[in-house]
Amino acid sequence: MRIGIFSDVHSNLEALKAIQEAYKGENIDMFVCLGDVVGYGANPNKCCDIVKEMVSHTVLGNHDAAVSDRMDYAYYYDAARNALDWHRNAITEENYAWLRTLPYREDGVDMTFCHGSPKNLEAFDYIFTTAQAETLLEEYDDLCKVTFIGHSHLTKAFSLNYDQALEVGPPTIKLEEGHKYIVTVGSVGQPRDNDNRACCTIYDTDAGTITYKRVRYNITSAARKIFDSDLSSDFGKRLFFGV
């Protein structure tokens, strides 16, 4: 089976359409979205509509939770808080209801999908350092072979055994026997790994490989819509730099 896994669309319609196109010809059997369909960008409804039609499983991200009144975001910094208010006002009732149904976690055959750390799912904790990955060692036996996450907008992946976590990949990760993996799939709509291209992944379960794909898209168009809205212009500017 070949699974297309992506995360953190953040209302970036241009980036989402670009990865849709990039997945064509990859013989994908199933798509999974790891959350944060909304937030930051200017097209929350169009992105929700595409993801709903395209994806077999979508899990809840923190921005999805905030926009659908499933978490308190009063402690977020001003620009992010204002963006969530903007998205809450912009979202249709149909998409609001859909966001409220999203689970914190989905499980497949020896794989887990969630937005942040699989520990304390509602906390949306980050895992982008070896030290953070090692906090999962105490629950090693309960982990699936691969846990796919988003949230950090980075392309960080870790191989775990009972004693340690080691950073691995990208662009391709080859799964080894006797190891478990925490794989951050990057961000479609707001990459922060100094690469401004949209990011997504393909998990080939038969080959035991996870491959990152980077896709160019019309950043100027996506940013201009942010500049023309009441969203912070910083959310548009950072798209050009991938930060």
C-alpha cells in the first residue's frame, strides 16, 4: 500500500492544489491529513472542502481545535490569536461541524496518525528534537511501528529503540526491524525548515520506505491574499522564506 500523508495545510489553497497535482502518478491508495487544515492562510473553506473530498482520515490539529471551539487559545500571541478569530468568523457552518468531528488520533496496521506527540494528545506537544523523541521511550512497547505527526512544520524524523532516539532522513527513510519511528511529515502550507516548497510524504508499506516530496507552488498568489485580508502580513511574508 502507498499512503499519501501530509499536514499543516493552514488554509494555503495554492500549496494544497500543488501537492494534489504532485501526488498524481504516485499510485496512492489512501490519503491521510494530520491536521491544521485551517489557520494562518486566506482560504480555510476551500482547503477544508478539498481535504474532505480527498482524504480518507483527517486528525485534529491545534488550529482546527481552536477554530471549532474545542480548545482555549487565549494564551496564543496576538497575531495567531487574531488569525484564529478571523478563521472562526470565515468558516462555514458545515466546515465548523466537520472540524468538531475530527479525532485526535487514528490508527492503522502498525501505524499511528496524530498531530503532535502521541502522549497527552490534547496538549499538542512538539517532537522535533532528540530529547523530545526520547520522552517516548518509556512508552516504547505501546508505540506502533511508525507514528506520523505534524505540528512543528519541520521534516524531523527519529528512529527509536529501547535505549535511545536517533535522528534519521529525509529525503527517504528506510524502516528497519527492531526500531520504531516518529516521523514529522513537514507542512503543506507553511514550511519552516528553510525550504519554501510545500512538503508531503509517501509511505510505501510494502517497501518499508517513507519519502518526502517537495513541491513548488505560487507563493506570490497565496501571500497576496493574506496581504489583502485582515490577517497579519507576517503570515504571508514567511511563505517566501520557508520559516
